[in-house]
Amino acid sequence: MATERKRPVISDGLPSQIPDIDPEETTEWVESLDAVVDNRGRQRARYVMLRMLERARERQVGVPALTSTDYINTISPEQEPWFPGDEYIERRIRAYIRWNAAIQVHRAQRPGVEVGGHISTYASAASLYEVGFNHFFRGKNHPGGGDQVYFQGHASPGMYARAFLEGRLSERQLDGFRQEFSSPGGGLPSYPHPRLLPDFWEFPTVSMGLGPLGAIYQARFNRYLHNRGLRDTSQQRVWAFLGDGEMDEPETLGALTLAAREELDNLTFVVNCNLQRLDGPVRGNGKIIQEMESLFRGAGWNVIKVIWGREWDPLLAADADGALVNLMNSTPDGDYQTYKAEDGAYVREHFFGRDPRTRKMVENYTDDEIWNLKRGGHDYRKLYAAYRAATSHTGQPTVILAKTIKGWTLGSHFEARNATHQMKKLKADDLKSFRDRLYLDIPDSALDPVLPPYFHPGEDSDEWQYMMERRKQLGGPLPERRHPVIAMPQPKPERYDMFAAGSGKQKVATTMAIVRLFKELMKDKEFGAHVVPIIPDEARTFGMDSLFPTAKIYSPHGQTYTPVDRELFLAYREATNGQILHEGITEAGSVASFTAAGTSYATHGVPMIPLYIFYSMFGFQRTGDGFWAASDQMARGFVLGATAGRTTLNGEGLQHQDGQSPLLAYANPAVVGYDPAFAYEIAHLVKDGLRRMYGEHPEDVYYYFTVYNEPIVQPAQPENLDVDGLLRGMYRYSQGAGDGPKVQLLASGVAMPWALRAQQLLADDWGVSADVWSVTSWTELRRDADRVEEQNLLHPEREAATPYVTTKLAGAAGPAVAVSDFMRAVPDLISRYVPTDFTALGTDGFGHSDTRGALRRHYHVDAESIAVAALRQLARRGEVDAQVPAQAFKKYQLDDVNAAPQAEAGGDS
């Protein structure tokens, strides 16, 4: 009797320690499998097992799914639906678009222009797009609303080429590809940039990784709008077209489980698996399609592989013992790339010839017939079947992995070559062979090597009529962006009144103040429902847990568990119609949600007001590319860099303490950045921001506030407040008393109390009269000055205009000292426009953990340091004795962090 094999505890994900309640029945099943293997072979046994697993899933047995299947199409020929289109006409349409896409890039290389472009990406993906355009992508006029399509950035010439055939773009515009200024009448941007072509592109995708991430959160936001009753999005679908090389970007894969967890069956990824990156194979020694299948299946997605064209179907049907499938499974991507760079004879010898059984399968095939065995991503029937299966699948997002050839139809110099991504022009022979392969009626005499012609079949042609009718039936052209002007009802003025009175004796941090403000605004019946709070798992840090009981956290499944804190006033509450997007620990995902909400006015005609609050360092520092894409997409809303400053978040250390984010935000032209000091300032800024972004003349900007976690007594709004100055970037908060030497102290944010204390020190200890200015925005002051300088440059015949900051300080006596809780470069933004001696103090260097007082003394931004800096400037001007700065330095012990007043220290709030 043979010894029973010891079984592992976990076998292929199945817990094998479960007791066998009927060993005799189990033995019968095992022996049956052995009989199939012995009598019919391993291939038949494998098929039976796969069929059993499939049936187990259908019966909801709960057996884990396989993460990888054979290197063949997911949908068998028998399962393919009837193709409803005209195959011949659609092939002709693709040929015209292929030609025009390539010629557009080729003509952009003409002498004197030579602006670059990419030919090969669209050449590989044309069928992927055209099946969608002719049968699936819904336009804006569709009764159920339009689809949102994230086009692969490098494939943009193909979208322009289709728009040309449709009559949406002219030859002149195609010839202006990548020449936005120099082309007469304006040209076309290189990639999908909504801000640069606002009636055409909807989503910026060429910063690879952000497209797929954005698509997931867009699909999720569509469900959010639907579940909250703000927009019926039940018929809308999000499509994202990606490259297999792009799958290495962490953002591409970072939110896959969210899509599966929330069952986003309104989302389809189409991965163009041409097996090549920009410089070579994606997985030369491996198989990227198999790798992606395992990853997506493991994340909970529905996976459809489209690997082989219909020409392979008879061969696979005849593969009784699995020899061909075995070759397909074992051939690495590097070899597949080489096969398509050679010829049929090479494929016969080096692919089929590796096994005598497969060699025999193609012995009656000519070399040309072997060469014409297509990849699935170029077979519109196979693709149609995959798209139809994806759009009918429920409960999961779907990814379609379509195998293609980079540079397909462009000729042997392009197809599957490592350098194909960088190739911009076709040689004379390439042009002729390309034309012949596409069967285009263009004579040799017209094939100018520099400016070969575009091709249009004419509006009376069957192809044009067919193409236009298909788009009409599907709801109009794509891509298309609409930007209706929808004025939001503004909150009633009294909602802001509570912040004008100050906080009395209570100390309130500005982070808490702005949270209170938006909580108040959300009570407004017409306005409040449009606010979308977005929190990356720090609600309690920012005091936003107070929103949980009323606004509730959005969850498509509601709250199916009993919360541990259910008896508390601020209990964690989830609901299908919840208002808060509580994202977990993902700043990248939070920015994607911000973008989806902030562009809802365009994608859905429903203005939404995202309020994204984040740990200051992890905003523009960590996800700056996401914010840049939000600007490109013309998002509107508010982003709050909470717990801001390098010394205010005092205990957290180097990677948390933020001293540079205002500079990073300043580099983004769409960001209106402020560093407010007091609650009443925040109220005015929010009110003005809502007017600018959601009023009768909306602007495509979004607001960024740095707010702090240090509690201070919030002062009442001064009488006769200079509101215009507050909004434009600075106003005089406190005028110095006395007849002594004058100095101007400029401070922002949490530095305002330091400047006010310095004002007192200068007056009491040194007889110096200091004015204190609240600089609400260094960056807006600089932008105003830059605009003035540009105006003066372009209009030398006019009287020179003066920047706002220069005008404000023109009558102020004495030198200026500027300070913030950020590096010197932040206040230095205005230095050249200040009409007096200027000194900037800042928190340059890395962050450290200590008390606030010690940190501020270390960086020399505290009140005593400000006072010494002011005295030094006065001494240089001869307005105080030259020994005074040294006396002040010694008196305040600036070289000793332990001498910093304890009142400056403090913990988190």
C-alpha cells in the first residue's frame, strides 16, 4: 500500500486543513481525475478542471479564481457575438485615419519646423479605438449621457486624424500640430491637454500613470453623483486606453483594488499590449500580458485577453494535445517582438519549428500565410467581442489586454523595432509601401517626401456617411469637452459673519477655523449639497470628524457593520448617499477625486465644490503632478495644506514639516495660493474664491490655503479693513506708534503673532516704530508684479504701470523685514518689487523635532530674531547706533535655543 502524500496546509490558495467528512467520496473524485489524465492526457484533464472551476464560480461555491490562464483569447470563437458593422467600410475608415495620423507627424518634421511627434503608438492602437468609436463610445448628446474616454497620450495624432475626417479639424490645423503659436490661426497641442484645446480634449493623460488613476476615480465619482441623487450616471461608462509600458507606473496600479471593492462595472481599461516601452521590450524575458492578467485578477477585476486574430482559430482548434498552446505559453515577449520584425519563414522555423507537432500544423501554410497570422488587437471582430463582454459584465471593472504590434502597417523600418517610438518621419519608400498596404488612391506623383498629402474620401463617400451616422447614433463626436457657464447659488452673507467677531478668549487654529467655516457653508440648503469634502484618512487630525454624523462618509455599500464608536457623538458613519469622500491613506487618489469633483461642471454639467484637506507636506510636494493635471483639466475647488509650516507642526520631523509648498504651488499657474493668518481673512478669501470659481463669470482656477494647527486667539476683524488689499495679497494690519525710527514688518500665516510681538519688542526695548503688514499671499503679489512688467514690456509707449506691492509700500518709511514659516525664497518672491531695503527670514533646511520655540529660534524666525533683523537694517542705514544689533543679539540670546520664550512652545491641537 502506497504511503499517502502529505498535503500542504495551503494549496493554491485553498485551505487544506479542513477535515474530510467523506474520505470515500473524495477518493472517487481524485481517482476520476487520475483516470482522465491517464486515458485522455494532461491537456484534457486541465480543460476539465478549468471547466469545473468556471462552474464553481457560476454556482458561487467560493473557490478562488485562477490568477493566470493560457496565453490565448479569453473569448472562444464559439462565444463571439455577431459583428453588427460593415467590416469592409470600417477597414477603409481605419486606413484613412492611419494615413492621416502618420502624415500629420511626418509633415511636422518639415524643414524649419521639426517639432517631433509619435507615429507608432496610434498605428498599433487604431483598431482598439475604431471599434470603440463605431460601436461603443457614447457622445455628449446620448440620452443617457456621454462616456468619459481617457485617450492614450501618445496616440493623439489618431484622434486629430479622425476629427479631420469628421470635419471638426482642418488641414491647416493638422499642419499646426505642435505649433500652437507659430501656426497661422493657432495649431494643435502635442497631447491631450484640455486647457490648450478646451473644446476638444477632456482628460490630460500623457503624464503616464495619472490617466488610469484618474479614470478609476472618475468612474467612482460618477457613482457618487448618482447615489447622492445629483446626476443620473447609470448609463455612462469610463474608458481608459493605456500602454503596457505605462503599467510600470505605480499610479497606474495603485487604485485597482478600489475599483474592484466598489464594484465599478462602469469602468473599462484597454491596455495596448504592443510589448514595447519607449526604448525596447516591456518584458523581454517575460510575458507582460500574463503578468497583468495575474495582477488584475488578483485585484478583483474581470480580465479579457485578446491575443490572437481569427487566422489562428483553425490552428488552435486542431491543437488536440496542446502543443501550440504550450509554445504560446513558453515564448517570451522578446521573441514575439523579434518574430514581427522578421518574416514568415523566420516564424515557421523559430516558432512553429520548435516542436514537430506544431511544425506539421503549418506545413501546408505558405510563408505569407504564416506572416499574416495577426495579433488579436488588430482584429476588429475579436475586439468587438471583448468590448461587448466588458460592457455587459456586472459587479467588476474590466480590463482588456489586447496584443498588438507597435508601428503596425508603417513598414519594416517601423514595425516592432526598438527605436520605433522615436521615429518621426517616413522615407520615400516607406510612404509608398504604407500607401499600398492601406490601398489608398494616392498617385506616386503626389507623394512629396516632405509634404505628402492628407486623404479624405469626400463627404459623398460611403465611408464618410457610415462614420458620421455611427457617431450620430452614439451621441455625437468624441473627444469633446463642454464648459457651460452655470452660476452656483452663493451662500448667504450671514454664513461668514461669525468669523468677523474673532474667537474671544478661546484659542482656535486656522485649520479648525476653515473647517468650521465650511461646516457652516454646508448648512446652506442650495449650496451645501455641492460641497465634496475629501480627506486622506486624517479627519480627526484636522477636526473634520465633526462632519461624520451629519454629512456621512460615502460608501456604495452603506454601513453593513456595527461601528465600535456608535454611542459617541462623533461616531464613524457611512452611507450610500454620504457626502464625504474618505479616501484612506492615498494622497494620489485624493487628488484624483479632487479633479473628478472639480471638473464635474464640464463632465456632467453639475458644478461641485471639492474641499481637499491634506497634511501640508504631502500635497504639492508629493502629488504635484496630479495637481498639475488638475490644472490642465481646469478643475475648480479648494485645497487646504493643513498642519502647515516648518516649525508649527513641531513634533513630526524632517519628512512632515513643510517649508516649501507655497513655492511649488506658485509654479502652477492655475493655483491661487494664500497663507492667511486669521479666521476673518479666511472667510473673505473663501467668499471671493466661490465668486471667482462658481459665480456668473467662472474662472478656471483653484484655491490653495496653508492653514495651521497652532491655536491662537483669533482677533476680530479690524474696522475699515482693507478687503481689496487682503484679497490682492497684503494690507496694513497694525501701525506702529511713536516718533522713533520706522521699519515695516511683513508677515504671513502663523508668523503674524511673531511679527506683532517683534513690533512690541522694538518699541519697548529700542524705541523703534514698526508697522505690521499681513501678507496673505506672497505668490499673488509676485504674479501681479510679473503681469505689470509684461504689460510694460509690451507697451513701451505707455506710462509704466506700478506693481501693487510697490504701490502699497511706496509711502511706508524705513526698511522692510519679511517672515513666514517657510523658506526665505517664499517672501523673496516680492523682494525686487519692494521700494526699500529688504530682508527675508525663513525656515531653510530640513525639518526637525522640537518645541515650537526652539525650532523658531533655530531657524531665526521668532519675534526676537525679527527684531534683531530690523535693527540690523536700521543700523546699516545709520538710523540707529551701529552697536544696537549686537546688543539686541546678546539681550535676546539668539544663539541659544533654550532661551526662546516658553510661550512660543506648544503641542498639536
